[in-house]
Amino acid sequence: MANIRKRERKDGTAIHQVRWVQGGRGGTWEMEKFGDETAAEEFKKLVDAHGQQWPAGWDKGKGFVEEATVDGDMLLVDRAHRYVDRLTGTDERTRRDYKRDVDNHFAIIQHTQPSGRVVPATIAGITADDVQDWVRAQETGQLDPDDPETWLRRATRPKSIANRHGLLSAIVQASVEADPPPQPVPDEVRPYLHDIGT
């Protein structure tokens, strides 16, 4: 369990140190300083909730740091629509089917920031974890929490998941190869988008 130590500075103000052993017994001592007791108590709860680890997304001495925005970044769904609109060699029905998949299935892709905040995925912000969560959500489906007999989203067949995953992969790849690229796509996403079996 993390603990809080109050220290007096030479100028008479107090500093509150949250101290804990990283990962529990056998780990190294870690510490974060706060100017007020309330902030220290909140951080202590976060450390305890994260199993005596630094909270995900916490930057030592700075707190939770929001992800930097990227010029030209856009919602994944918007980029997907632009991609489908520009497809060549496909008939109108195929484009309609792709747009339906974008609206019905890509819109549920969420991005989890290091701070734990969940936001809609953007083309520059999507990660391999986001894609994996999306694939798993399709595999398992989603029951209505108020009525366990009713599906909000039914589990999807592997072939349908593979088809959607292929479309997502093409959209991300097109963003990577755009000249000039409208936004960067994280390197960690590229290999995963081509391998649905993992």
C-alpha cells in the first residue's frame, strides 16, 4: 500500500510525498510529490488501484498528460468514408456495402489514451490494442445490461470479422502511403492490421 509523508520546507510550506514499492514486495521505492494533501490522497488511491504501479498515462512530476494532437488528424470513420468514396474499380453497390460497414462497425472502434480516458479513434491515434479490442468485441458480441436475453450487438462470424479487418487495414495503409501523408499512423498498428490471427 502506498503511503503519504508530509514534509515541511524551509519556507514553511508543506509538501506531500506519495511513496510506494513499485509492484509490491521486492520492487524499488518510487515517489511523487504534491503541494496539497487532497491531490496526494487521490494519487495514492490511483497507485493502490494500479497494483502499486505508476498509473497508466501518468508522467512523473507532470500528472496525466494528454496525447499530442497531430496536424491533419481526423476521426477514423471520416477517413474511412473518404477512402471508400475514392475507391476505383468498384461498383456503387460495393461502395454502399463498405460505407454500411464503416457506419455500423468502424464507428464502435474506441481509443484508450494512456490516462485511461476512452475517446473515438482517429487515424493518427489508433493503436494495435484498439484494433484488438474491436475484433474481440465483434467475436463476443454485446448483451443488453438491462436485459441479458437481448443482444445490443450479436457475435460476428470470423469471415465477416476478417472482411472488416481487411477493409480497416486497407484504410490505414492508404493513410500511411498518402502523399503527403495526412497524418502518421503508429508503427505498432501496421503489423497487427495485416495479421487477424493474433
